[in-house]
Amino acid sequence: QVQLVESGGGLVQAGGSLRLSCAASGTILSIYRMGWYRQTPGKQRDMVATITSSGGTNYADSVKGRFTISRDNAKKTVYLQMNSLKPEDTAIYYCNADIWNLSGTNDYWGQGTQVTVSS
């Protein structure tokens, strides 16, 4: 069974930085696109950043220039470096990945990690 486990969330002051990590485990043949999404109460889950298996990246306009997504394919891990954090970045951040395993290619989500930015 495939699992995505996030870490690195927490409380930080505006202007500060946090680094999120998400490690995939289980019987995995290949990991394609990986990404980070975020959600606040009562709102839909929005894309923050995605990265392909070859390193191509895509960012939401609201985080361009402040956040950087990267991945370590050997460790099956995706990272999100968040700098110059703003109170509006406060949300639950979810890791997402398209993973090929014995049951085919499926979309997986982590359990989420809370990021709170105080003003």
C-alpha cells in the first residue's frame, strides 16, 4: 500500500521560512508528477506547486518567487521551500503524487500538515 507522509509544517512569523517534506513509501514502480496543494476552511483545495519526474515545475501566481518545489527521486520525496511567508499562506498543505504501483497508476494524497503564518 502506498502512503505519502508530510512533515515540516508549523507556526512562523510573517517574513519567515518553512520547508515541507513529503515521502512516499510502499510498493512503488515509478512516481510521475508530484505536487503541493493547500486548503483553508470552507474553500476548495488549490494547487500551490507541481513538479514532473524530469523536474519541470509549475507554480500558483500567488507563490511565484517565494516558494520552490524540488524532489529527490532516489528518496521518493518532494519538498516545498517556502520563503517570505505571508498570513494569507496559512492553510493545511497536502502532498499529492501520481504513482505507478502494482494496481496501476493512481493519484495519492498525504494527510496534510498545518502551516500558520502570524502577522
